[in-house]
Amino acid sequence: MKRILLIFRMRLVLSFLFLFLVFHGHSQQILNTAPLHQHDEKCAATFIEQKQTESMGIYGSQEYFETWMQGELKKLKEAPQLRTAQDDIRTIPVVIHVIHDGTAVGDGANIPRSQIEAQIRSLNEDFRRTNPDAGDTPAEFQGVAADSRIEFVLAQEDPDGLPTTGINRVQGPAESYAPQDASLISSLALWPPEEYLNIWVVRLSAPNIGYASFPISDLPGLNFPPTTRELDGVTVDYRYFGEGGNALGTARGRTLTHEVGHFLGLRHIWGDPPGGTNGCDVDDFVADTPNQQRANTSCTTAEIFTCDSRDMIQNYMDYTPDRCMNLFTQGQVERMWVVLANSPRRVSLVNNRATTPPADLPSFSLVIRRLIQPSNFICETPLNPQIEVQNVGETTITSVRVEVRVNGGATYRQTVSTNLPTGDRATLTFNPVDLNESSDNTFELEIIEINAQDADVNASTNLVSSEPILQDGLPLPYTYSPGDFESTWTVRNDDSGFTWESRVLNISGVSQEVVFIRSFEYERIGAQDFFISPPIDLSNTPSAQMTFDLAYAPYPQEGLEDRLWIAVSTDCGNTFDLFNAPYRKEGVELQTTDPDQNEFVPNSEDQFRKEILNLSAYEGEPNVRIAFVSLNGYGNNIYVKNISITSTEEFEYNLRLNRLLSPGPVIDGSQENQVLEVSNIGNLPISSFILSRQVNNGGVQSFIAQGEAVPAGETAQINLPASNFGNGTNRLNLEISRPNFDQNEGNTSRLTRFIVQSPDTVRAPWRKDFNQGPLAPWVVINPENNLGTWRFFSLSTGNGPERVMELSSMVEGNSYWLASPKFDLSRTGAASVFFDKAHSHQGGNARFRVLVTNDGGTTYNEVLSQVGAEIASIESSGGVNPNSPEDWRREFVDLSAFAGSGNDNVRVAFVVDQATSTTAPVYVDNMELFFTNTPEPVIPEQGTSVMYPNPAVDVFSIGFNFDEFEDVNIQILNLSGMVLHDVDYPNTLNQTYTFSTQMFSKGVFIVKIRSQSITDTKRLLIQ
């Protein structure tokens, strides 16, 4: 059995030799690399700035930008003519991309127009300092509060030169989004950021409510890849956007004010100090904003001083609630002026064409927006050509005539009727065409007439073409072979940069063909490159499976993280749904070997991991294509080999969570670790997985494990930091998922255990008869399900109230614990426990055990085990009568192994397991701990003492049996009255004190015993 160790690293992940790292709440990251930044803040601007720096290098860094900014501010202050120009109003056109999940307008994220208009109004009020609460600015800040002379309007002209409302509603594929999804959000909707302030309104995953891209400088040397253009804009959660509608009642639209401040070059007012840094020493690079130690998150009329001056909690760039914010300073305004006057993609926003309605449109103008089919992928012929068109002229389009050409010849001309007003789009479908099945094709469609008049639009917008290929389907089973890269699979490289390619490598001494993408040199972050399979017919294949071997060594810099997705098309490859791709890996989930700061080239099979994609979700689909999609992160190369597609699911990663080995079900809270046992029940080695746990209703804590592989069929132990339990009964939920980061369904294993934390102690020795009072500080627990367990059972003896503990109604697969408080055995070298038990064996293999812990419950040791008939106290199987003393049996357990120095934290538990619903009840009573390990001790009558043997030869003993603890004095005198022994024995209950006769001469002695309840004199003869 392999043992898995775990290192606790807050906010990261777990490790499994397992090496374990841990993170909380929202994130899922793994391994020895750091996860994506966990956004504890409501504004994710620092995260976006970090990504900008990573993608652009020094040119996107804070240092570079601030050097440029300070230079431009100096120019502004030194040139009066520049300051005069700042009096002009700067109007910025805004497009609101409302990303919803299909709800009606006004429902959820599909916010109503009134909410959008309210947001634009409040944004303008805040930037022009006409906000109704401007008078709430404290007097000492009134002198620096400023009107930015920046205004915002909903765009009136769209990128095509058409009139627009400035509101673009788009149905997205997800219910919520994170900052990491910024590139995917922009792929749904993006207008040219050189002309429009793009604002995406979405449902953001907690705790984020908004983020923005920062501007960049126009200093020489900006030769960075144009990646961040696609991300340039502001994203706000719809619940914090504007007022009214679907906004929260506390929202006043100032989340957008804050984020647009970032968009125009402002930083958080406290400067975003890195961890461990004194915030008073970190600047926001604005002279008239006071230093702050940290963000303020509450609105108060009291003055707050976190540094040497009063905090400006009213500033829009703090984190105070909307009702508290009310100003920008003159210094902040000047920064925004510099950005709008100089920064790429900001300077072109001001007062551009989109701020006013478009000029006169041409009378007739129809453009083809896209060719729907035939695309380059087709799976059948004949087919009906389809195009999407848009009317960009003044006249309503009523008819369109096209010419269709296949393989260089005019196939036909056709006129279709439509009713297309200005700005509207439509899909036009035409008569079917036949394409060659055995060779490549060329297809062209050209608009030649509009409303029965010659089309005089630009040829680039009225002619579309494709090169459709009718490719043979892939027979199953399929194994990738050398040469398939060129002849069978297809590469889609939209940016004409680096893309998928094949090469031969020596891997573990064997020449093998691999398919890879050169991300190490690929600077265009976010670029998507597709490696697409031939069509696959899954019409009658319910459980197809694709496997491949993956190798990836990440570049050791946070943020330069590549992503590999596998997307599936069911329309012959014309569209791939990336948001719902069944395989999506990045960062540590993608990693298969150690990070490498050099270009990664694998040379060993150990650097590869087998990946599995089950295709059962696509059963019944006749035209499936599978695409390996690289989303470039400028990290390191990704390698794929041994691609195989089978008609059945041959491989499986599956790790079962068997049991919680430590701590036990009853603890004192001192435990430092948890130990789990897992089994690999799949058919492949597993070297990584995700483990999540939750205590009671607290937050979910997730771990990621990676280390030495557990072979199929074997077990391993997981050692992770202890959970934080409270006193009383706790519920611990455990879950193992994604073995080897596999993303297929059906391999999640869950385990729930109930644990009692009780630090209570009892003075030793002790006895427990359960007759009176509550059970506490003794505890009972059913660890598996917290069902009914041990309970009081009242006897009918006629001698007053008498109770025992009963266990009945047992459930198979459960255990039932009755545990003592903690007690101290460090002052005795021997100990034992006696108890009465009653049970009749009526079949089965129920087990009764006595377990002992001396480490607070971290581990329990078995000191007694009885199975089946061994538990019985009577020979009859007819059932015991707990009211009959003859049906009880006295049991003895030696605890001396847990006595002596260091054993001051001992607990004993009485446990029944392996029972079924037919197991007869078990009764226990009269538990008593002795500081001896004699199976048949001499026990005096209650409230008395006994001395034995007498006469004595080698030793003699004096035993006691009190109802409560008493302090005892023992004197031993000779017949002359000389006191030879006079010792107090405090806290005496049932102890037996033993004396050596070598302390005395032979003869007769007088023994005097005194306590609170007895005064006794005995004669002792030593021979």
C-alpha cells in the first residue's frame, strides 16, 4: 500500500506521493504550479492588469505605464495651451453587450433598456460631477473634487455605418462567467475597441462584480502582439449595473464608474500593495488622493485614518458602497485626460463617428455577412447553399438574385424574395447543388441583382466562396497512423500564425510521430488553433471513446498558461461549441511533467499521460467531428500522440474513496491530520485527483493531489491537514473527483462521516453504571449516517430506577460507538476495564470491539474483538433478558499497554459493527476502570476496604470500593505503637494499593485506615 503525504498550502492545491495543495471555495487548480489568482475582491482589475502585463511584457507593466504617465502629466502642467484644450467635452461612444442565457428581455441578465439608460445617466453624472450627492463630499476634499468633462453616449452608429441603439443582446452558452472567461465573452460580442467602449453585462461568478482592461502607453517599442485588443473594455455583473430593473436595490451604477476609471488609467486609491507590504508606502500615482493602508468597504460618516491623513472613502476608486462614493479628484481627472489624449485605442474613442447618427446611406446596399453552407466541411451532397445577408442601404430589400458557381462553372442563377428593412439581417436559402464526392470542390456565390437592379456593391461584400471537401467517414476502431496528419485530419489556423504540426521525436528510444503546437514561441495570446478529425458516424454507437497521450510542461511563470480543449461538432465540423467542450484543461490539469523554462520537447514516455474522452453524449449523431483546440497562452508546447477512437469504452480512470482511517469518530480536537484510504478501481494508473471536503455547512475546501501513481487494483492512503471541527457532532463530507484530471462523468466518489469532538475528561479510575443523570460526558455516534445508536434502556428490577445501554435496530454497513471521556493513565503502570455485556447470537457475524486511543482520537487500537457467537453472554439463541442477572457476562480488558508516562489522554470506546437488521440487541452496563490488570481482582463490598492475603509472605494489598472519590490515610504500626508507614492516598475510588513485606519484619502489625466514610483497624500477620 502506497502512503500519500500532503502539504497544506492555503489558497493553492494538495500533493500526493501524494503531494497535496489546498484552495478554498471557487477555484479548481492543481499540482506544483500556482493556480489562477483567486479573486477575493469585488473588482478584478488587478487580475486583468496582471494578464495584460503577462501578454505584453514590460510594455504592459505598471512601471512602464506610470513612467509614460508622469511624463505626459508634466507636459500638461507645463503647457497652458494643452490645459486650455482640456475644457473641451470628450464624448465616448458606448456599446452595451447584454450577454444572457436565453431569458426574455427584462428577465435576469437580459436587463431592460431602462436599466441601461439609468446606468448611462449615472455614469455621466459621476464623471461630470453633477451627481446628486456631490454635496456629501467632505469639506476638506471639496477643493480637489473635479468635473472630468468626459461624457458617455450609447453608440448611434454601428461598425457597419448603420444606425444603432448601442445595445447588443447576445445569448451566451453559460449561466455565469469568471474573469478567466474574458476572451470567450469577447468572442461572443466585440465591436472595434478603437471606436467603441465595449461594456459586457453578464452574470459574474462570485465574488467578482466587475473588471476592466487598463490602457497602455504610446511610447516607442510597443511591438507586443495585438492580443489585448480583443479584451479591451469593461465587464460588469448585471446586478450591479445601473439602477432599477434587475439591479440590486443598493446599486447606483457606481461599479461601472469604478471600472471605467480603471479603463481610463486610474488605480485603486490604496495602491494595491502586494502581500506583506505596508499600504501607506504604496502609491496610486495621484498626488491629491491621500494614502490609504487598505480598501474601505463600509460607509461611515466617521473619519477614518489608516495612514497619516484622512481616508478618502468617498472616492470612486475605493471599495465603499455605492451610496458612499461621490468624487474623482483633479489629479485623477488629469490622468484620464492624458489617457484619452495619447493612449492607443483610447485617443480614437473621443468624439468619433459613433457618437452621432450615421450620414446618408446608399439607396441600395446588401452585404453578405457569412457563407453558412457549404463550408469547407461537408458530409453529404446535394445540399442547399445558405448565406446570411444584411441590408446596409436606405431601401427595403424585397428580392435578391444570385449566381451559384461550382468547380468553375455557372451552375444556376436564382432569385429569392425577402422583406429586409435597413439594418436587418436574414438567412437566404437556395436550390441544391451537387458536389464531387471523390475530389475537392470550389464553390462561389455572388449577388448580381438587388430589387431587380444590378448589384453595384463592393465585390468583397457580395461574393463568398469555399472549398468544400466531402470526406469519407472514419471507420471504428481507428488508430492514428503516420501520414494521417496530411491526408486525413484538417488544421484550421485563423490567424496564419503558429499552428498544429507533426514531427517525429525519439521518445524512450523509439521514433514516434507526434502532433504539437509551438506555444513556446506563439505570442498571440488567446489565439485558437483547431486540429480536426474526419467525420465519424455515431448513429449506432452508444459508447464510443477517444483516447490519446498528452505531454505538456508549463512555462514556470504564472499567467502564461496554455489551454487544450476538445470540442465536438455534430454538423460535420461547421461549428464547434467551445463553451460546452467536453474536455477543457489548462494550467495544472493540463500539466503532465515538471515545468520547463526552455522550449519543451518530450523524450520519455513518463512525460505523457493517457487522456480519455467518452463520446456517449453524441450517440445517434451521424456527422461528428472532433477538434483538438489550442488556446494559446504563450506558455510551452503541447504534444499529442497515439490518438485512438473505439466503439466501446475500453479505458477508465476511477478512484474510490473507501474510508476515513483517521481520525476516529470520537476526538478531542487535537488531531493534526486526516488519513483516507482510496482504491484504484479503474484500469489505468492514477497519479492525480481532486479531493474536496466540507465540515457541516461551512465552505468547501478543495485539494489537488499529484504524485506516485497508484496502479489499477491497488490502494493508497491520503494524508491531509485536519479539518476544523467544533465541539459536538460534526458532519464531514468528502469527495474525490477527476482522477488524473479526467473530466468524464461517473468517476466521482463520495463519503460522509459523522465525528463527535469532545474534550471532556473524567477522573481516573472511574465507573459508569448509567443509572442516573445524562449520558454526557460519555458520547454515542453512528459515524456513517448519524442514525440511532446506543441509548438508555430501563430495567424492570423492582429495585428503583436502573438503566443500561442498549443497541438495537442496526443497519448493515454501519458502526455504533459508545465512548468514554478522556482520562489519565500516566500515573499508573497497569490498568484494566471491566464491563457487563448481554447478547444472544442469532446468526450473522456482528462484531463487538473495545478500542483505545491515547492521542486524542487520531488513532484507535483494538484491545478486544469478538465476532458472531463470541459476543453472546448466553448459549441460547432465543434472546437475552436484560432484566435477568444470569443473562449478563462480566468482561475484562487489559489496558496496561496504554498506561504509564505520557498516557494522559486516553479514551476507551465500545463499538459494534458488521451487524445487520436481524442482529439481536446488545446491552452493556457497569463499566469500571481499575489501576490494575488482574482479570479477577478482589473487590470489597461497596463502601468498605479489604486487605489480602493475610497472613502475607511477599506482598499484601489493600483494596477499596467507594461510591465517590475519597482521600484515604493508611497507617501501619508495630505492636509497640511505632508508626512504620503513614501515607495519604488522595482520589481513591476502587484502587488497590500493594505493599512489599520487605518493608517490615516478620510479626504482627496494626493497619489503620481512615477516609471520609470509613475508619477501620485491621491486624496483619507477616510470615
